[in-house]
Amino acid sequence: MRSKLFVPGSRPELFVKALASEADAISIDLEDSVADRRKDEARAHVAEFLRSSEVLASNKIVIVRCNAPTTAQFEPDLRAVAQPALDMLNLPKQERSDDVCHAASVLEQVEADNGIAEPIGILATIESPAGMRRAHEIASAHPRVTGLQLGLSDLFDAFNIDRQDCGNVHVAMFAVRMAAAEAGVLAVDGACADFGDDRKFREEAAMARRLGFCGKSCIHPSQVALANEIFMPSDEEIAAATRVVEASRRAASSGVGAFTVDGKMIDRPAIRRAEQIVAAAGTLR
Ligand code: COA
Ligand code: MG
């Protein structure tokens, strides 16, 4: 998931456009981009869209960001969006593993009521100091958690933390990446609100990529091509990783643990990384 394009749930005219975009995932929002008085209307639009033939025929990853589990909208949101087309539920403002487990149990109940056979994954957003401190607990709270997403706007703006400072961004990304890595789930970068500033988007996306994030959230179609380009392994990386994977097979059959490829020592962590690059290239091309 190199790119996930957010669309406000209250703007149904954008849903099909987002579906036709080059984004790997579409992420319809019922939370912060929808005004309180339009929550019911947005939920109905999203429910209808998830039943549409366009979504059912699409090969995009389909995500909905619901309202926080602490709000009155949470359960109605789930009842409306837990449908066969939904791949992942994006939970905003996650701070405690108990809350993730509670959300997962509501989701399980709603899936049973709606006759959904394939379990819907959870993408938990870390966007507060408490969430950051407990990021690993949140990531490992429940088998349904398939990823952590970093939300820098909520995390930084509320505390006057400067996002233009790369050092500030780096520590937040690193913490979320480590938590996700320990739990064995994906790390996905958050959105950049200033969609006119491609330089900032590229800078954050490149940093996230170097930290092993799989992709970045987009809020405007113009950001999708940037994310796809930055998170796509280059031809040289794929070729080098393929050489490592092939050499590792030969080494395994002759019982060798560490060996040399392209002048570098290769052992288990390097093999794992190469296998991930080859696998990602296979699914993205
Ligand atoms: N998905 C699909 N298409 C989109 C889109 C999106 N998120 N945002 C804009 N577009 C389309 C517009 O409809 C327009 O299409 P057109 O050329 O056929 O008219 C084109 O892309 C250019 O849009 P533009 O006029 O530059 O943007 P806008 O002023 O209509 O909207 C935003 C700007 C930021 C309000 C809008 O992009 C948006 O709502 N983004 C998502 C916000 C969100 O979900 N936030 C929550 C997560 S942080
Ligand atoms: Mg927010």
C-alpha cells in the first residue's frame, strides 16, 4: 500500500474519482473531515458506495476511517460500513490496547450480524502522546490489527511541535515504525495537509520509506503519483534483492549461513529484507 487516498465521506461525488485514481488504497473518512451535522448523511453515502458495483469490481484496498470508538457515532459507523467490500477499518485516536480490543469485539459482532465471512482488518492511528507511548501495546492488542498509521497533524499541532523540523518528524516516525515492527504489522505514514507543497510531501515520504514504512496517506490526487514513485522499489533495488534471494537459496542448499553478494556480507536479516523487496515488487507491478 504505497498510497492511500483520503476522501471525505460527505463528498460522494469524489468517491468514484478516488477509485479511478492510481492510489493503491482508497480511504473514505467519516471522522475529522466530516462536519458533525453531516455525520449521518456521510455514513449513508459510504454504506451505499460500498454496495456499488464499482467498488465490488475494483482491485483497490478499501478502507474507511470511522469516528473514534469513544464517540456515539462509532457503532452506527461500523454497522453501516462492515460490508464485504471493506478491507480495513481505520480507527482514529488510539491510545490503549483495551480500546482496540473493545473496537475489535464490536467489529466481530457487527460482522456476524451482517453476515461478513472475511474478517476486516484494523489500521490503528497513533496521533497523541499517550498513543505514542503505548504504540506497541496498541499494535499487538489484537490479531486484527494489520497496521499502525501515524497522524502527525493531531500529534504535532495540538502541542506546538514544528513539523518543518525534520528531527521532530523523524523521532515520531521511528517510534511508530519500531512499535509496528515489534508487533509484525505494517507502518503507514499520515497525510500532509499542504497539498501545494510537493517538496514537503516528498521529504516526509522519503524519510518514511527509509524507515521501512510501506506507504503514505494522501489527501489530494496530486500526491498519489509522488507516493507511488517514492515507495516503489527501484529496478536496481529489485535486481540486487533478486540476486540476494537467489544466492540465499544456493547457500541454504549447501548449508551456508553467511555469504557474499555484490561485495557485501549477506546473512539472515539481509535475506529477509531482500525477500520483502522482491515480494513488494511482485505485488506492485
Ligand atoms: N479524492 C478524489 N478526487 C479529489 C480529491 C480526493 N480526495 N480531492 C480533490 N479531488 C479532485 C477534485 O474533484 C478535482 O477534480 P476535477 O478536476 O474533475 O474538478 C481535482 O481533484 C482537483 O481538486 P482541487 O480543486 O485541487 O481540490 P478541492 O479544492 O476540490 O479539494 C480538498 C481540496 C483538500 C478539500 C480535497 O482534496 C479533500 O477533501 N481531500 C481529502 C480530505 C480528507 O479526507 N481529510 C481527512 C484525512 S486527513
Ligand atoms: Mg485527525
